[in-house]
Amino acid sequence: MNQNITPIDPIAFQLGPFQVHWYGVIIGLGIALGLYLVIQESKRLGLHPDTFVDLLVWAIPIAIISARIYYVIFEWDYYAQNPGDIIKVWNGGIAIHGALIGSVATTFVFAKIKGISFWKLTDIAAPSIILGQAIGRWGNFINQEAHGGEVTRAFLENLMLPKFIIDQMYINGTYYHPTFLYESLWNIAGFILLLIIRRKVNIRRGELFLSYVIWYSIGRFFVEGLRTDSLMLTEYLRMAQVISIVLIVMAIAIMVYRRISGHARYAYDEQTNQNVNA
């Protein structure tokens, strides 16, 4: 039966000589949905809705480039021998931590130029970011990448997974942990949690984004431990796990510092729009 399993075609459709990959379609869907959500939240908080359109014009390409650079650096032994593959992002191989570094740096510069609070921008964007990550992991599913170690079909069936997921986890004669799914579900739960916090909890400026950083990093740390394609810092240290720990500590420290120093005294108020630039 296993020999009859056909993986999903990674090519969604073709336009003349151009092939459109599912990976790109799924990433694009995540970006589009995220943009819609930030525009709605921007309106609620009195920020011009075109602000994030202007930001994404710069943030998206910079995030993709920085994500690819990050990945290529840690896989340089391969890319040094295959330099033509460096630009082939449609085959996968972009690191989310690289994308976050690029997009956060872009947002910081953009906020300074526009005279808008960096923390306000990131708080608005936080739920959209983690939702986009949840959606984007399905691009890894299509490409049969970012999976975990070997498992049996019975193991996957006991997880009550749909047949199309189980079949797609059959790669070169072996079934693998669907770590893409574990992280996607964790991120969806984080998206819901951030929405609840935003509407129900009296948080301070910057704390929604920092909560996102903490939530995502916790999930990524544990999921990364199951993966077989981790970027390695040393023979035994997985880069994503090290960065996750650093981000958790930094986010908590920043949150505590901003409260103690008084830089995060005000919560967002959709009625009075009472905000400061800190």
C-alpha cells in the first residue's frame, strides 16, 4: 500500500514558463490575511490603515532576504558547492528567526522615520505574525520538509490525523513526525491567546509583542528538539533552541524593565487613543 502513496505536487499551477509553487502561495496567503488583520486593528487604535501597507513594502522583501541569508549561513558547506541554489527560496530553506530579525529591524527604522511608536506597531502586528507563521508551516508540509524523526503509520493514525497528512509524511519509504503540524497548532493557540490578551487583559505598551515572542519561543524550543533538519550552532546545540531561550529571557527582562522604569505606563485605549511614544 505504501508504494502507491503519491506526494502532493509542490507546483500549484503554471503560467507559461513560470511555475507557481504551493510554498509561495501559502506564504502569500499568510501575509494577506495578516495584513487584513493589522489594518482592522490599526483603524481601531486610530492609526492610518495605510501605515502597515507602507511598512510591508519594505519589511516583506527584507524579511525574505534576511531569512534566506540566515539559512544559507548555517548551510554554507552545501551552498558553497551549489551557489545557484541560494536564490531558490521556492524549494524551502528560509529561517523564521532570520525573517524576524529582518522584519523587526525594518519596523524599528520605519517607526523612527515616521515618528510612530515601535511598540505600538509591533503590538498591532503580533497576532498577525504568529497566525502567518501557523499558515506558513503548511508550505513545509507541501515540500515534505521541517519534519521530525521516524515514526510508524500506526503512530500517526493514533494521533487521529487526516489521511492526506499521514500520506504526505511518507517520505522515501519512511513515515516522519509532522512537526510542521505541531508548530502550526501551537501558533494557532498563540494567535487565539494574543487576541484574548489584547481585548481582555490590561497590558502595557509592548507587552503583547513580547508575549508573542515568549509564546512562540517556548513552542519552537520543544518542536525543534524533534526535527531532523535543524541548523546547528555546534555538534550538539540546535541554533533555534539557543535563540529561543535567549529570546524568552530577553522578552521577560524587557517587559520587567519597562514596567519598573515607567516606559510602559499606558495601555492602548481605542476611545481616547491615549498613547505615548515609549
